[in-house]
Amino acid sequence: MEFTGRFAIADYIVFGASLAVSTAIGIYYACSGGKQKTTKEFLFGNKTMGIIPTALSLVATFLSAISILGWPVEIYNFGTQFATWFFAAFISMPVPAYIFIPIFDKLQVTSVYEYLELRFNNSVRLFGAITFIIQIVSLKSSIEDNLEAAD
């Protein structure tokens, strides 16, 4: 099959079916019972979720479609030095798991920004948020520059 850069009929069918199933799941859970009444209930899941849904949620948060598609391209274009990221992530994961998460759980905060506001003040929270935004925008622009250089 030749790649034309355009959607064929089968592509539209699969894409439309994916959107329809995703929308149906969302509508079902929005209309069915068990609605959360507070933000804490929504964010913490009433602390009744089992280990499997929690683990799958963390994996879905950690891995995005962009990373699944982008990592092989990165390794293909620039070599296997990117694979060192996996080793660094594996080594560094116990730090938040055993240090930060228990503190956040004890304080009942939902984000590091909420913790910064609780520990310091709203200005520090705002500074942290702005710093994160700048980091993400810089990272995005450097990724785009690398992709353009690879072409």
C-alpha cells in the first residue's frame, strides 16, 4: 500500500469509531450514578480505588501518545543515548514514591502547587506554576527545533 499522506475510507472509519466509543463511554459515566460531589472526591476517587486502576491511571499519565510515537523516532534519529532516560527514571522513581507522595497524602493536597501554597504562600505557588509553564514551552520549542533539524 502506498502512503499518500491522506486519510482513506478505512482511516476515517477507524477514527470515527474511536471517537464514537470514547464519547459513548464519557456520556455513560456522566449520566450514570455515583457522581462526585466535591473536587476532593473527584481527584482522590474517594480513596476507594484498587491498586490496578490506580496503577493503570499512573501509567496512562506517565506515558502519552506523543512519547510512544516520539521515543522510537528519537532513538532512530539520534541513537540509543536517549535510552539512558529509562534507567534514570527507573532509579529516580522511589524518591517521589517514598518521600513526596506520603507527605502529600498526609496533608491531603492534590498537587505540588497546592503544597507550595500551604507551605509558603500564593506567590511561591504562582512562581512554581510560571516556572513550569516556561519549562514546558522551552522544551516544546527545543523538540520542534530538533525535529526540523532531523528533516
